[in-house]
Amino acid sequence: MAKKGWDEFEIGAMLRSFDGKIDDIAGTRQEDRDYSENSSYTASVADWRLIKPIFNKDYCIDCQFCWVYCPDVSIISRDKKMIGIDMDHCKGCGICVEVCPTNPKSLLMFPEQADEEAEIASWPTKDEEK
């Protein structure tokens, strides 16, 4: 059976992210989950992005707000600590930056071509938050 295109689903159709039953979704690593054919997890959307979040772990308080609010499940967290961003699935919406409570923020948005190391080296201080 061929995969349906987005315009072939009935209005109100429910697209499940996973096949089968998952008892402990929070305790199962992303790469170990049984994703369904309809899940966007198996497709990269990185080429949609014009701006990207850069994560500076020196300012992160591991509040997990970014993980909770990310609409694309692009925040990678292990043992309640943020460890990075899944850039294959991040669309660059900036919600993670908006919900970050630290000053300066531990996540900031930069142009897609920005060099991560250079941006972290010039990260704003508390007085000059971007």
C-alpha cells in the first residue's frame, strides 16, 4: 500500500506518531521508538529553516521548558538535562528561545549559516542580552 499524501487524508483524521503501544514514551530514546509511516520523524525538514537555535550549555538551568514547548520534538534531553538540538527536525520557529527563562538565554536564534562556535564565543552577557 502506497503512503498517502497530506491532501489524501480525511478531514479530522488522526495520524499516530507511533506504531503499536509504547508504555514509557518519555523513557524511550527517540531513536529507539517505533515511528509510524505518517510520522515526520523519519524525514528531515532542515532545509525549511532560515534561522536556527544555537544552544549554550553554560547558561542552561535544565528547566526543560524548551523540551516541553518544542512543537517538533527537536530538543534532545537525557535524564532531565538538555544535551542538544535535533537539527534534522528543527524548523527554526524560535519557540525554544521564547520560553527559555535564563538571562542571558541559553538558546538564541541565528542565521542558518552562522558558525556555532563563533556565536557561542560572542554570546551576550546579562547586561547586553540580544
